[in-house]
Amino acid sequence: MISSSGVKILGLHLSPRKEGSSALLLTKFAEGAQDAGAKLDILSIADLDVKGCQACGGCSKNGVCIIDFDDMNQIYEAWETYERIVIASSVFFYDLPSQGKAVLDRSQAFWSRRYVLGMHKDGKPNTKGFLLTVGATKGKDLFVPITLAVKYMFDAIAFPKSFPVLAFRKIENPESFSQEQLLEAKKAGYEFAKS
């Protein structure tokens, strides 16, 4: 959807819990974006059937994944359409949940377009990404793997490899958030829509 400023924002929720902590974080972020005059459309992996990458190399021939019978085509279309993408996910064992990881692995088709076939070599202009993530533990490196995974997914789809990250530790469930943390997510959505 196009906001009043012409910016198109996609919220890609990569956690299987439709009403979990990362979903709430994305909802607050979307409220902030809406307050800034934007509309943030959400695609949730919990509503989609995405198969894992088969590592067949088929996409290196034409940049198209040979798996054409699942919902990944909705995500591919969104990656081509939206100028701004917000990834939201909880951390499972220091990484993305397997459903979200399948999406990132399937970005290989876009990586092939860019690095094998030479499309979007210099990136797509005016694109921006953002990562919202939460984890139940307090480990120092809790968000390192997920941030790296998202960084290289953004690179594959020709988005900048540097992006803001809003991450919260020690969030067991949606009730674990403080009001200040939820307001921070809303403010981040507002600022992202305005930037």
C-alpha cells in the first residue's frame, strides 16, 4: 500500500506465533508508522506455507525458484514491490524460527538474480530495512545470529546491508514488555516511516 508520502512498508513477521511477543512489537511499530501517515502491511509466516530451499541450484539459471507450489511467491512479490521492509521475529535457540529461516534461505533466488545474473548489482534505490526482535534470555550475543541472517537476506534482495535493529532481551511473552518498550517500538515505526 502507498502511504501519503508515497512510501510502501512491508512488515514481514517470521515467527510462527501469530499473537506472540514479536507480533505485538510489530503491531506497535505499525501503529507508529500509521501515525506518521504510512500504512504498514503485514505478511505473517504463520499464515503462509513456505517450503525449505532444496539447494538444487535451479534459481541460478534464471533467478526463479523451482518451488512454485507454496506461498513464497507472495513474499517474492512483496520484496519486489515494497521500498521498506521491517522483519519481526522472536529468537529461537539464538536464531530465527525454522519457518522464518525457510524464508531467508529461499532468498537465494534473489541472490542469484543479483550476484549470478547481474540484476540490481548496485542495489535498489530508496530502499530501507529494519529488524524487530525479542528473546527470552539475556545472553550477550543473543541477537548476533539473527541480525547477520537478516543482513544477508537484505543484501540478497538488493536492500542495504545496514539497518536499524530494535531488540529486547528477557521477553518471555507479550505481557513481559514494559510500557516504555512498547512506546519505543511505536516511536521506531514513526521514525522509520518518516525517514
